[in-house]
Amino acid sequence: MNSSILPLQNKIQRRHYDRLAIVYVRQSTIQQIEKHSESTKLQYALVDRAVQLGWPAQRVVVIDDDLGISGSTAEGRPGFQKLVAEVGLDHVGIILGIEMSRLARSCRDWHQLLEICSLFNTLIGDTDGIYDPTTYNDRLLLGLKGTMSEAELHILKQRMLEGKLAKARRGELGMQVPMGYVRHPSGTIQKDPDEQAQSTIQLVFTLFERFATIHRVLRYLVENSIQMPHRHRFGLQKGDLEWRRPNRATLLNLFHNPAYAGAYAYGRRPTDPRKKKPGRPATGRIVAKPEEWKVLLKDRFPAYITWQQYERNIEQLAKNASQSMGAIRKGPSLLSGLLICGQCGLRMSTVYVNSGQGLRYCCSRMAVDYAGPQCQSLKGAPLELLIIDLVFKALKPSALEVSLKVAEDLESERIHLQTHWKQRLERAAYDVDRARRQYHAVEPENRLVLRSLESQWEETLLVQEKLKLEYARFLEKLPTTLSEEERNAIRKLANDIPTLWNAPTATYEDRQAIVRYLIERIVVTVQNNTEKVNVQIHWAGGHSSEAHLIRPVAKLEQLSNYEELRSRIIALNSEGKPLTIIAQTLNEEGWRPPKRRETFNASMISTFLRKLPNLNKRQYSKSIQREANEWTLTELAAKLSMPPISLYAWLKKGLLTARMSTMDSRRKMWLIYADDAEIMRLKTLKEKPRKWGPHIRVHELAHVNT
């Protein structure tokens, strides 16, 4: 009994005819389409099969978007995804395919299709018959066919891979010949007969042994105009030698290729299914470790280096590559792993000083590894404050308001599109009504005109129905709009970002994570060890910005404008202005001290003047007229081993006998009387505990004086 005829009367019902019949066409490769076109023609012929089953030709849709795409997965198959979507929208009454393997060769995708067809009562048909996924027997048979399709693909792949691996174990599987080698007509691989090509490859390995970094090797080659040999593999120039500019990728592949050590390797770049991108079967490649290679045959080719040297090179490259951002640390450093030295290009390290209270970012890799000078170092606090300010600006409400404005523009565009669709639907309805009125206006006896108008009416009805389906799909794809409450919540969150950042519950790890979400790396360049720092921020997404930072430095000599500042201080001092006036003048003129201060003071000016050589400092004490046993404030403070400011406080409290000596209208100086007895008394007073109040000391001093 033919099972494909008898069940049709019961399986195909009116509700199936009310929906579409879809013919799914697929071929796995382009070669099958070009060289085996008969299978493709058979699949397109299923349109006639759908018409024979009772569907009008206008309601039969062909989906052939997956021609040349494998059915091993649904990813990257727009036709299959469109088919599933149409079934899920309840638009499909039957799916026709030449065989089940055309629909899917994966049980996961196949059973997903069966489940959704069962849910929406969609039939599935092939050359053997029509199947109803809602019935257990048909579903069991469909599941078996899907399993056989997947097993067939697995067996084919396994057979091909085993043959490929067996050939690789013998070292006979063809490989792409790297630069510096050529393939002999007999199939053997030899060194390039061009001596310059051989010497260039050998020089690259020698340079890496010397410099230990690809960057240094590349810079040496470029500075000396040394190019890399390359032989054409295809085209009219096949086999011709061409010299090309070296680049980092070429050198990296050269050092990783074991062929230069005379080894044949297979399985160096296996595929990780987790990293494959949909629709791109060549993606997902990873670099396997040498112990994970499937085949490794040493001494198969003439070598440029030994196997031991190859292993040393790989180890050195791994050390050089350990410049990754790294995991988020628990320390207070906000930019750990993000900073790149603008001098050498290496990643800067985080250094904690003063028992973890101070933070510095240093680039000391060249000093540690090559005993060279330290590139640069700067305090972390001002740099982190700059980055935090930039992060807040990126998240500030005005930036989010722009996004909300874009959302409003999209909403207006959505309204415009809906208006456009409504106009199309209105026009289609008018065409249907017009065709109906024309049909009814004709006399029944005029059969020729009546049949023509009837056909036109049916065409307008089909156009209207198709337009309604497209409009329904358009509405389903529209994103949801933001309500006013959601907009207000976004604005409120934007205003609270600084509060959330500084909240007690926010950990160092949380802040680091936020910065890393927004910033990929930060290139820091200290300009000639001055206070000026150039900061380049590379944001996530490819955008970059530049900022300038004034960092604190240890000495005035490090300031970029030191010579101008020095000349200005000397000029003010030569005018005889007091230290406080000099400091005030510098502050008013916009000069800034080196450390984390905004203004100069008299003490800083005094220290600076004392360090200047060959400067006529204002040593008034040598020329002033004194009496016996009179001291200047500074001299007596040095005698008593106490700060001059403390001695001056005693003077203001009346604890000392002193007079003001005037040299001219502007220059004055205190002279303090202190003989041996007075000096002993002051030393005794200095040694007394501080818990005695000043009034007691004044009383005692008065008692001693009497």
C-alpha cells in the first residue's frame, strides 16, 4: 500500500490550504550547484508537487537563500531561519523538501523544527510522502530520518578526516610552504635557491636571538631597509620572487612556524566550536601548544635553526606577550593593567609606597630586563582623578540625553513608517474595492470581460493579503518604546553616578570593572621628565581622545618653565622685595610650584634662594651694628637647637629681651640679648615639659629675671 496517497485525504485539511506552501531548496557547496545541477532542478520542481497537492501557485513560496551553505548547523543559514520564523508566525501549511537532509543535518535543529511544526500544525513532505508532526507515528519516522541525515554527515566527515590524518602522520599531507622555502617538482621541500632570501631569513633569527623582541627586530629591518622574500603561489607570476616590507604579523608567524626548525607539524591551529562565528566555518581557530599537536615529525626539512632554538624563541615570545591587561586586582589602583608607556610601548606596573598609602605608576621593564634607565614614573592620584573625570563626562546626563534624543528620533521615524504602511494598506484596500465594483458593474452575459475582471480582482486580493502579512511582520520586529517613567529613571541614574561611584558599598574591583568596560588602554607619555604629561585614552569601540595632565614633581628644576621662573625670582629678589611679597607676586602672575600645591610661600622662596650659587643673598647680619651678646633670630635658634619660628613665638610672648634694629627704610632685623646665663636659662626653659602653661613659664621667667 502506498503510504503517500491514502493518508493525504486525512492529513491535508482546509486550514493547511489557508496558509502557504513553502519549498525549501539547499545545496551544501557551490561546486554542487555548478557541477550537479540536476539535484537543484529536482528541488525546484517541488513547486509543481505543491500545486498538485492543492495549493494555488500564487501561495507557493520558494526559499533558496541557503544554496551553497552546509546544513550541519542553523547558524549562518538565513533561509532556514526564515523558514522557522514563518512557521512560528503561523503562515505555513506545509514544508516540502526533496529529502530531510536538505532541511537539517543536525538533530538539534531538526527536532526544533519538528517541535514548532507540531505546535502550529504544519505538515512536512518529501518524495516519500506527507508527514504530520502532531501524530506520534509520523513524528517517530521524521525523527529517525533526521538522525540518519546527521549520521550520514558524520560518517562522511569522519572518513575524510581519518584519511587526512593518516596522510599527515606520514608527513605527506600538503602544507603551505613558508617564505625561505620552495617545493621541488618531486614534492620535497628545500631552502630557497636564492642566497639573499636564505641570508635574510637567517638574519631575522639572529636578530631575535640578539634583541629578544619582535619590535626591535622589526625596527632594525625597517631602519636598514631590509625586506622579506616572498614567492607568488598563484597566477601568471607563480614562483617569482618578490621583496616586501616586513611587518609584525609576518615576523610573528615566522617565529611560530616549526618548519624553520626542520619539523613537519599538523594540528597547530585546531578549531574551537565555542569561538566559531555563525555563517563563517573558517573561524574559531586557536593556537595549540606543541604537546597538543596531532603530528610532529622532526628533521623533515632543511632547517634554519635548531629545535632547541625554536623552543627558546617560543618561550621568549610568551614572556613578551605577558603584557595583557590581566585580571582585576584588589588594590586601590584604578588603572592597573590599562597604562601603556608612551616611551617604549610596554605596559606600566603599579607600585605602592608608604605602606600602601601612596600609589605610583612606573615603567621599569627596560631597567629590570635590560639594565637600562627607567622610562618614566608618575604619581597615580592626579592621573586617576583625570580618568575619573573623563569617565563621568562619558556617563554624564547630557551624553545620555543625546541617546534619549536619538530614541525620540527613532520613535518619530517609526511613526513615519507606520503612516507609510497604513497608506499602502489603504491603497491596496482601494484597489480591491475598485476591482470588486468593476466586476459587479459588468453585465453577466459579457463573459470575456467578466473573466478578465475576475482575474484582476483575485490579483488585488492576493496583493492585499501579502501586504497584510508583511505589515504584521513589520510590527513584530519593532522594538519597544521607552516610557516616560523609564526615561526619568535613566536620567535619575545618570545624576547619581558620582554618588554610586563614591558609595561605601562600591569596592575597588567595581570601579576597576567600570573603567575597563569603557576604556581599552591608556598611553601615558611624560614630556622630558617635566610636570607635563600627555594622556591618550583609547575608548571601547575604537574612539580615542587626548588629554594633558600637570603632575607633581620633586624639584623646581623639573618644571618645563624653570628657567623663566628662576629668572623671575632672581629679578624680584634683586629689587629687595621681602620673601612674602615675592611669593605673592609669583602667585598673582600664575606661576605654580612643583609639588601638589597651588601657591608659593615665603619658605619655598627662601629655600630656592639658598640653593642658588653665586647669588648675593641678603645676609644683613654681617653688616648690622650690634652690641655685646646680641644675636639674630636665626643665630640664636641655631645655638639653642630649636626652630626659628618657635624662638620667634617666645619673642612675641615677651620671653626674650630684644630690640628692633633698622638698617634703612625697608630693612629691619630683631637683635636678641643673650649672654651665657641667658642662654642657659633658655635651654632650661626649652627642656621643660609642654604641659606647663605659657603663663607659668612667663611667671618663672619673670621670677628669674628679678
